Amino acid sequence: MSWMDKILPAGIGQSAGERVNVPEGLWHKCVKCEAILYRPDLENNQHVCPKCDHHMRIRARERLSNFLDNEASREILSEIEPVDQLKFKDKRRYRDRISGAQKITGERDALVAMEGSLKGMPVVCTAFEFDFLGGSMGYAVGEKFTCAAQLSLSTGVPFICFSASGGARMQEALISLMQMAKTSAVIEKLHQASVPYISVMTDPIYGGVSASLALLGDINIAEPDARAGFAGPNVIEQTIREKLPKGFQRSEFLLEHGALDMIVHRKDLRDTISRLLSKLSGDNWAKERDQLSEFNDESIRPRVLPPEESIDFSDS
Ligand SMILES: [Zn+2]
């Protein structure tokens, strides 16, 4: 505080352009439009800014509770815990980082898995908790994802993942990277068994998690304006020494360039994914739901071409 501030009465001397600190608690400032928002209203709006439609980060449990039918969902695989196999230490011990993140989030690690239903259709659903060490994937995340997907595989129930992650967890080194092979392999098994896997990318999704599970969905969905990629834009710019185009790695850019199948507003995720699953499952479940309007097929591009249209690369 300057000497001028000390002698002036409270509230006087603050310039109009001066930054206003918003007290934590009842109010939240939108990072995009800077509107001051009443937190209960924001929660009712699934953490989407009512002024500018910015999709804010949302906690994993809140995400799952908004998405699944409340009465029929239950947590699974909660016994899986992180393991500090390498006794890793940088500025802090990895074990201390884990316990710190557990205290902050109330989660054992960065992935929450639930078995439940979506508009009456049974599903297995996972969501990343970004506040737990940046949603990074170590043993516990990889194991929980794989076990949840295997549950889908054994029961034939569709699998859904909401991802938000900075990538692999460096403190687990090779053990973390091995999770990529594990998660990719189980997704391929789902694919071979024709069990639908829907991936929903939420801001931000990068590194090993985007490469090994988030971009491998039968349908790859992203929320509006979400950042998704492998390396971040700064690293790419420094490597190729070129200015990247506007909106690079944002959902809209990725959709335009074929990396995504669709962008879906958070409030529409339940309706859209239930329609997609009814189409992919090919059962009579959706036919009974005449209140749902027909899904627009033109907005989906299949991930895999039918065999007769596949491109033969053998000569190249
Ligand atoms: Zn806003």
C-alpha cells in the first residue's frame, strides 16, 4: 500500500481501470469476459459463463453428476491408489505432492470412474480431475481407465471419458509412459468388440493423455474453445520457428482440420451422447424415446473407413 492510499479514506483514490480483486466464495470472475458471476448461478449453469458462454473447468465429480442419471450412478474402482515406485524426488518428494493433491481435491488420484446410466442407457463413465497434479496420468489413472474400459468390454456397455490433462506424469517416468500402451490397447479391444467409446475433450488436453486415449474415441467430441494437442503451441512455435495461425489447437480449429468429429456445448452433452450411443449400439433403446429428435448424421465423420473405401498404402 502506498503512502497516498494510507492517508485517503477507504474507497477513494482507486482508479476506474484498477484491477478489482474478487473475494473467493460467493462470486467468481469469468477469465474470458471478466464478468462477476454469482457462484450458485454458475453451478446451476454447469460452470458455463452466462454472459460469454465460456466453458470453465469443472470438477470431475460434478461433471459426472451433471452428466449421468443421478439415481443410477455409483463410483467404481475407488480402491486404486497412486504408487511412488521410484521414490522420486525433485524440489519436493513425489509422495508429498500426491498427499498435497489428495488434500486439495479429496480424490485419490486424477481419474474418477462411475458406473451408471445416461437417459436410462447403462454406461461406464470416467472423468479427469485437472486439479489433481494437472490431471496427469501415472499408474493409478492408467490402471483405473483400463479397468473401467474392461468393465465396459465384459458387459458390452458403452464407455465414455471426459479428459482434461497436461499429459503423462513425469514423476513416474517410464511407468507413466507404459500407461499409454495399456490405455490404447484396451480402446482397441473395445473397438474390436464393437463396444462404443466416446471421448469428450475438455480444456486443456495435452501430451500423452491426448495421444493415448482422448483422440482415440469412436467419436471424438470437444467442448467449445477447448485447447487440445500433443505439444503446446509455444513449443511448436519454437521448434518450427513460424507463427502459428489464430485459434491453433482450439476445438473449432481442430474440427475444421479433421481432428475432431464434433463440438458440443456442455448443456447438450447428455442429449447428444445418448443419441450417438443409441445409433452406435444399434438397439431398440432409442426408438422408444420418441421425444428425442433425429440426430443429424452429417455432423459425424466415421473414424474408420469401411473396408471397400479404405486406402491401400502398400505401394507407397
Ligand atoms: Zn464470461
